[in-house]
Amino acid sequence: MLNVVLFGPPGAGKGTQAKKLKERYGLIHISTGDLLREEVSSRSKLGLEAQKIMTQGKLVSDKIVIGIIKSKLHNNMSSNGFIFDGFPRTEAQAIALDNLLEDNKLAISIMLSLEVSENELIQRLLDRGKNSGRSDDQNIDIIKSRIVEYNIKTSILIDYYKKESKYKGVNGMGDIKTITERLFNLIDII
Ligand code: AMP
């Protein structure tokens, strides 16, 4: 099984590139942002709780996020592997993911970290906000808060995966096709 953590700040291109990896390697794409937005649209109890936090650009609790990942993994254990997009975002999530995979004799194969300058992230998110309908992409204060959350709580995971010798930094600037090739090249030599 090929299990990829596609990592990077908001606006780094994780969702776009996850689709390319999914097509090429036949993986299951798990985006916790998408799963949470589904909960919000269905107005479930969990969705309503998550929505308050998401609209502030903060991280939803580990308990909620790990819970939704658990069932998604459980239902797809016979697949070719997974792409984790926007997860893990805290050390507790990274440990939970390792444990969940280990329970099934699996492990993360590689962590690909898309590197993009902060100015470019803000521009991309504002551009996306014009079409995506996502309110958290349309407000500069929420965008900045999401980037701060990434810098404080999430970027530390680079060290976590470095310790496991799974981290690969990838230049996330340039055209989409070139970035996809960079990712393919790193996966193909695993
Ligand atoms: P994303 O679509 O990945 O940009 O996520 C949108 C929002 O969903 C984030 O700003 C968080 O509020 C929430 N979210 C998504 N994934 C996670 C996660 N792994 N941990 C905590 N909150 C998350």
C-alpha cells in the first residue's frame, strides 16, 4: 500500500495535487477539510460544532478530526493506499494516524511537503475564494488566521516526519503540471 501525506499550508495546492496522485496511483483521497465541509452542509451535530471553529480559521479539535478519519480508513482498508490531504495538522493527529495504520500493519510511505511563499498563498486563496464559495477563502483575516495556525501547530510536523525519514520538501511554486511531476518523481523512487 502507498500511503502519502500531502502536506503544506492552506493554499499550497494540496487538493489540486491530491487529485493527480489519486489518478496516477489509484489511491483513496482523504481530505479532512472536505469531510468537515460535508458535515457542515448536512447540519449534523458534529458539523455545527466544527463550523464555529472553521469560520474563525482555527483548527477543529483533534477528537472530531481523528473520529472522522477512523471511519474513512476502516471502510477502505483493501484499497491501493491513501492520500492524506490536510491531515495530520497536529502532533496528536500524526500519532493517531501512525497508530491507526499500525493496527492494520500499515505505515505512512512518504510525506510530501509543498513549499510556497506566504504572499503567493494569500493570493491563491483570495483567487480561489472568488469561485469556491468558501467563506474562509474570502476574508483576509480568516486566511491569515489559518496561516498562523499552520505556522504554530502544523509546521512542527515537518520534524516529526523528518525523524521517521519520511519528509520530502517539494517546491510548490510554478505551474501545476511541473509541480505534479516533482511529486511523481519522488514517489516513483520510494
Ligand atoms: P482545508 O480544506 O484543509 O483548508 O480545511 C478547512 C478548515 O477545516 C480548516 O481551516 C480547519 O478549520 C478545518 N480542518 C481541516 N482539516 C483539519 C484537521 N486535520 N485538523 C483540524 N482542523 C481541520
